[in-house]
Amino acid sequence: MDALEKPLLRALSGEAVWPPPMWLMRQAGRYLPEYREVRAEAGGFIKLCTTPEMAAEVTLQPIRRYGMDGAILFSDILMVPWALGQPLRFAEGEGPQLEPLRDLAAVNALEVGAVRERCAPIFETVRLVRAALDAQHPRTALIGFAGSPFTVACYMVEGHGSRDFATTRQMAYADPALFGKLIRTLVESTTDYLLAQVEAGAEALMLFDSWAGLLPPAQFRRWVIEPTATIVRSLKRLHPSIPIIGFPRLAGPLIGEYTLRTGVNTVAMDTSMDPRFAATAVAPTVGLQGNLDPLVLIAGGAALELEARQILAAMRGRPFVFNLGHGIEKVTPPEHVAQLVRIVRTGG
Ligand code: 1CP
């Protein structure tokens, strides 16, 4: 199928496709028994991300099961720090653990030039998935992704997940030169990492800024909007038509300014965002994506139907991609995802 006929790419490029295309954040993962099988066979999570045949297989699992309109590359936002040489491990049940980065020597030690080579298996996964989609699922578009510099810096500085990433935010105030250097390193490596994904066959890109909403407005402009705008500008210079989705989670009323100033084509709404507010905050040609609560997908039944239909009603007539407001939870019953697909396919 011609790229311009894929429903997801049409919607991301500003067309009001109806029923809207859909995919789900973390659609590959531990709620699927077929994922758990491959995950066990791989041993470690990094091993899974860097073994192209396995990563391609888990990327395709939700496409086979549900016929989603988007396949998101199976990898993680922390593969960029890993490729920069920061020690990383995914301990079972603990989440990611990095060696905390706290000073200039540590920032200077990051190996920007090594990213392309170390991530070569990830780009090979992109090639394998794209070939499989072209052959077997020609309506499904391949989404590449990376974390945005601020969110990735949160994990690099803190060393692990956190509710408030206080160490990182303090560093940004106390030593903006140091934090700025880290952010610039991430802008450069993330741009390069995303360009390589496009060259390997990614048809759209998403930038995850999960912790953007922790920042007050001035800091949000400096560490979220500006670095994201720089990345988008560089990508568009080389690939003017690649659709880019931004996810400034919990940005609230700053969503309009974020969208306008970064130049993303589509903005992903988190669970707290009122879709009707978002529709007034961004231009009518900007796509919106989201934002079903992952918890109502666990509940299923009438509650799921009601919430999904409310989002569809609010988004009818504008460019829209149905998705969750955050990643799918691992206790989600797979049949509830099937129920959601049936609802969205009727267009509400
Ligand atoms: O053992 C396992 O199976 C590990 C669980 C897991 C999975 C399935 C992790 C560890 N990452 C992933 C895959 C992943 N992560 C994808 C794949 C594609 C898909 O969506 O199906 C994507 C897009 C991500 C993105 C990601 N990783 C984000 C941004 C989105 C979000 O959820 O806010 C973040 C913050 C991460 C970091 C990360 N990686 C893994 C975990 C458990 C976390 C969160 C850590 C924390 O804050 O505590």
C-alpha cells in the first residue's frame, strides 16, 4: 500500500480519518502471553531489545492479534543512554537502574559517536518489521521512537525511576551549564538515533517526554520545548514529510505552546487532558492522539465502552489517533483490548 493511503499516516499528517486509526502505547509487553514467552527466551530485557529477530517478533505480536494501525518499534527510551556508554540494567521487578550521572566528567565521558554503531541491532529490527508489515500488514505503519532529552536526562541523573526526579530538577537550577551540556548531548544523539530509524524504514516518529509536566513553565520552555524543537527541525530538514508525535505528559495548559513551538505534527494527550480543551489549544490541522485511561482498559465492560465513546465523540471531525493516555498496564486482560478495538472500529 502507498504510504499516503495508510490511515495512521493520513491522520498524523492532519487528515480527519474516520473511524480513527488506533494503536496503544506499550501494546507489546507483559500483558500478552506470547510476549512473556519471547521475553523468557531472551533472558534479559536489553538482550531482547538488541536481538533483531526477537524484537521484531514482539513488535508484530499486537499487530497479528488486533490489526492495529501502528506498530511501535520494540525498544526502550533508555537504549540511548546505554548506547552513550552509561551502565544500565533492567532488574526484574525493580525497573531500570543506571549509574547516576552527576558531574561534568560523567557528561564528557558520554560517547555520542558510538550511538549509531551500538544501536545497529535496533535499526535492523526496524528493517525486519518494515519488511514484515509490507508483506503481511500493508495498512499498518511503523512508528520509531525515542525519549525526549529532558525525560531521558531524568533517568540518567537520578539513576532510576522516581515520583519527582528532584535531583535532576535541582541540577537544572543549580548548574544549568552542566545540565544544558547533558541536554545538548541528548539532542545530538537522539536526532542521530531517530534519523537512523527513518533510514531503516520508520514511517512516523514519537518523542516520549513522560516527565515534562514536572517542570514549571520557564523550565518547561527551556528543557522541553527548546530541545524538542531543535530535534524536530533537524529531522524535518532531512525528511520534511515524516510525521512526528510529541508526548509532553502532564503539560496541561502548556500543550498549545508546546505544539506550536516544537513543530510536532501530532500531540499525544495524557490521561489528565480534556480532549475538548486540547482541541481548542492546538490548530485544527494538528493531530491529537490519546487518551483513554489505561485503568479503564483493565476494567473493561460498560465502563470501557462509555469512556472510549466519550473520547470518540469529542474528537470526531478532526485529525485524531485513538490511543491510551499512558502505557498499557501488565494486568490488562487481552480480551479487553479486543473489545476496545471493536468499539473504535465502529467510530463511536
Ligand atoms: O521486562 C520487561 O518486559 C520490561 C518492561 C518494559 C517494556 C515492555 C520496559 C522497561 N520498557 C518496555 C518497552 C517500551 N518502553 C516501549 C516499547 C514499545 C511499546 O510501546 O509497545 C516504549 C515505547 C517504552 C517507552 C518508555 N520506557 C517510556 C516512555 C513512556 C512511558 O511509559 O512513560 C519510559 C519512561 C520508559 C522507561 C522504562 N522502561 C521500562 C520501565 C519499567 C520504565 C519505567 C521506569 C520507571 O519510571 O519506573
